[in-house]
Amino acid sequence: MATEIKFEQVNYWYQAGTPFAVQALKNIDLHITPGSFTAVVGQTGSGKSTMIQHLNALLKPSSGTVTIGDQVITNETNNKHLKPLRKKVGMVFQFPENQLFEETVLKDIAFGPQNFGVSEADATALAKRMAAEVGLDESLLSRSPFDLSGGQMRRVAIAGVLALEPEVLVLDEPTAGLDPRGRLEIMQLVTQLRDEQGLTIVLITHQMDDVANYADHVLVMGHGELIKQGSPREIFSDPKWLEAHQLGLPSATKFAYELQQAGFRFDTMPLTVDELADELAPQLQKGANSHE
Amino acid sequence: MNKVMFGRFIPGHSWVHRMDPRAKLVLSFLYIAVVFFANDFWTYLIMTVLLLASVAASAIPLKVYIRGLLPLFWLMIFTVLIQVFFGAGGHVYWQWGWLVVSQNGLNSAGLILMRFVLIILVSTILTFTTEPLEIADGIESLLSPLRKVHFPVATLALMLSLALRFVPTLMDEAEKIMNAQRSRGVDFGEGGLRQRIKTIVPILIPLFVNAFNRAIEISTAMEARGYQDGENRTKYRLLKWHGVDTVSLVIYVISLGAVFALRYFS
Ligand SMILES: Nc1ncnc2c1ncn2[C@@H]1O[C@H](COP(=O)(O)OP(=O)(O)O)[C@@H](O)[C@H]1O
Ligand SMILES: [Mg+2]
């Protein structure tokens, strides 16, 4: 049941064999364990989007193998056998609101399941459940998706993918272009899906705070290569390396490094605001006491 | 969609790349017009040699051009078959009911195929070596005499360059939308005709909605910067006629003139 994903020596060329050929992935080896929350970070153009399109076989490796559950995908794999994967691995693209097309919100959410043979009645029931899950008001369900706000359209699109009832949910910068509140709500939804329904999450993001707060494994991409992987704590323990690769620190960690320059001491660098508060409180207490 | 080479620009500094877009447009049109006058071995030989020389002068490998022809493969097969079966007359090689393969049919099929390939290749030389915006500038400049009769040349050129500019953007967008719908379980290119038409709707609607939104944004952005239609504006890129253009023109006129001479005076 649990879907494990493995990349072995995966290379990918766009437009292979033309003068425009670009190698977007170079010798990628990676492993995504069931139930994990994996964050993928890296500069624009580093190959993140290309990598995740291998997770449901929208792209097939030019060489190497991708294993998704019990299915092995190579360059020679026949496209006919890929459809079950699309249900197992749900894919929320960047700006997913661009995929909406139905007359009503409800019909759009129910579109996916029907492509996998779910009856219209069952798909509609599923769509209602998913709309509630992503926090869409019932009154919106009969409206045209094109009349909604950007944030609402994005929820409709995410609900449309959740309606496939995937085991793995892949999201490509799902909070890009949203206001802070919209961002927080989407991230809360994603963690809730992982914690309550046991979905495996793969998230592309530029928000290091999100990485620190939610992820348990981080993949760092650079120029098509997987240049580093590990827990958020491991990744954020080397600010110089991160800066050299034009990646930031979580704001709490950044603040802690600045405090360190000013004489504070941290045994382990805090990644989140809560951790920072836990580390700071005793030191501030001591400082306050010593002034008495 | 990544595999479509037809209509794409390949940067370079070859003889053909350096030519004035107006020269390339005029020569391509001349060539296409003269293709229809070629009718025997020698005239086709001249046309083919001229084309291959132009391909060589573009410094883009022939195999890239051939790949550009592949998407049109079925269209070519179809036209050829129509010609083979419906061009009656001459010696009959094979017959089955009303399907007849005759000498005339084969001849005209060969001719059509040859013309087809030559015309596609010569247009491909133009698009491979000329940026879309240069083509638009060239067309505008060639049409500029029509200003005298109050033809809106500048407006037409603007429409053309905007359209050309957004072809690749729309193609990228179509690909993204297709991937998103594939992820929701749509099988493109499968099932019967009805099924296939049904799969077009989830691509076309988002594509149109995005294209309209983008058009509105662009017009707002242009108006915000004071753009006015139909003004006499100057150009950032000026078109200049060089020696390469004159030399190419002379070569083309001589070769194409030879085709005429062979057809009408031999
Ligand atoms: N459809 C495509 N055709 C050609 N090249 C592409 C295409 N998509 C992406 N690329 C190239 O592949 C590289 C990786 O892109 P991408 O995976 O989108 O990176 P990221 O998501 O990290 O920004 C980039 O150099 C990009 O220009
Ligand atoms: Mg990307």
C-alpha cells in the first residue's frame, strides 16, 4: 500500500537530439519514504519542476530508473501503463488555478475521479468532501471557478487533485503569489493531510520558514544535480554554504545567528520561532538577573 | 510539443542569419512562386541545388531541417496518396475497383511531394534564421508603400509581432495545462473521435481564458506607458540592406530566371 519512490542515476534532457537539448537532471539518486514530508529547494532553473514531473511519470528519465511503488519506469516504459500512477501520485502544479475549466467549482473538483472510473454521483460526493477539506464554502460550489479570487481558485485546484485520493501529494510552489494568510492556510492544509491521512508530501518551495516548520527531509538542487540532502537541521547548519548557493535561512535561524554575533550562545541553532524562544528565554532571564 | 521544430528560430551568425529580413522574405516568396513553374528534371534540379546551397549558407545541419518536416509526414503521405489514386491517365499499373494507379497519377504525386518539400524547406530556412520580430519588421517595411492608400500597416505589424511573440508562450502554456490534466487522469490521443474531442475542452478553455487575461494585461501595460495606435513611430532595430543581400538576390534571380528560361524557351 505505502508508495515508496526511488530515483537511480536519473538523467533528463529536454528536447534530446535537437540543437536545443538541455540537460535538466544529472545523475539524480534519491529516496522518498512513505509518510515523509520532503521539501525540495534550489534556485530557479535548478531542475526542481523537472524532477517532480518524474514522480508521476509525466516525464520519463532519459536514462536511469524511477521506481514508484512497484512500478519501474525507464526511458522505454510504455505510456499505456502509466495511468494508475497518476492516481497514486497527485500533482499540484505551479499556479494550478490555470487548469480549471468546468462550469462550476463542484464539477471541476469531480473531474479527476471520473477519469479513473468513479461514477458521477460518487465523484460529486467526493468533491463536496474535498471542498470542505480545503476550506471552500458550500455556497461557492455552484459558482463558476473563473468568478473566484486567486486564493479560492487555488484551493479548488488543490481539491481537484485531492479528489483523486492520492497516496503521495506533490506540490510545486503552492503558495507562490498568495498573501501571508493564504500561504499559512495552504501550509496548514498540507501538514494536516500528512498528519491526519498519512499522505506522503513532496513540496517545492522557496520559503525556508516552511522548510524549517514542516519538512523532515530536504533535497537541495543546483544546476540539475542533487547537491545536498538531509534533515532541515543538517541543511541549515552551514549558513556559508547556503549563501554560496543563493539559498536563505529560516528567519528564526537567521535571527539567532545575528544574536550570536551579539554575544548570545546557542547549543543547537533554532529553526523555528518556538525553538528560538526556548533557547532565548533562559538566557534573557539570566541576563536580567545579573543586572539586579 | 517540445519536438516541434517548424517555425522556430535557431540563433547563429551564418550568411543567411546576417541577411536583411526583407531580402529573406522576398527571396522566399520568389522561390515559392517559381516552384510552381518547375516541371521537369532540370528545373527541379536547379530548384533543389539552390535550396541546398541556401541550407548550407544557413550553417544549420540538414538533419535539423529534415526533423522539421517530420510533423508534416502524415499530411505529405495523404497528399501523395490522393494524387496517386486520383490522377488518372497514362499507363495503368494497378487497379482495384475505382482505385487506379496510373503513370500520370504517380507523376503528379511525385511533383506534388517535391513541391511540398521544397516549399516547406524554404520557409523553414526563413524561420530558422530570422527572429519572429525581425520577420514582422520586414513585413511592415515591405508593406509600407500601402500607407499611401491608408492601409493600417503599423497596426497590422503590431498585431503580427504580438501574435508571433506569444506563439511560444502559448505553446508552453498548452503543454503545462496538458500535463496538469494528464495528472488528473486525462488520456490525450486515445479512444474514438468523440473521446478525443472531449479531451480538447480541458485544454482549450484554460488556454483561452489565460490568453484573454494576458491580452488585457498587455494592453493595459502598453496604455500605461502611453502607447498610441497609428502614430509614426521610429524603430529600435533598423533594417539595413548589405552586400550579402544583394549577392543573394543576384544568385536567386539568375537561378530562378534559368528555371523560367528552361520552361519557356527550350
Ligand atoms: N519544456 C522545457 N523545454 C526546454 N527546457 C526546459 C523546459 N522546462 C525546463 N527547461 C529547462 O530545464 C532546466 C530546469 O528547469 P526547471 O525544472 O523548471 O527548474 P526549476 O523548477 O528548479 O526552476 C532549466 O534550465 C530550464 O530552462
Ligand atoms: Mg519550477
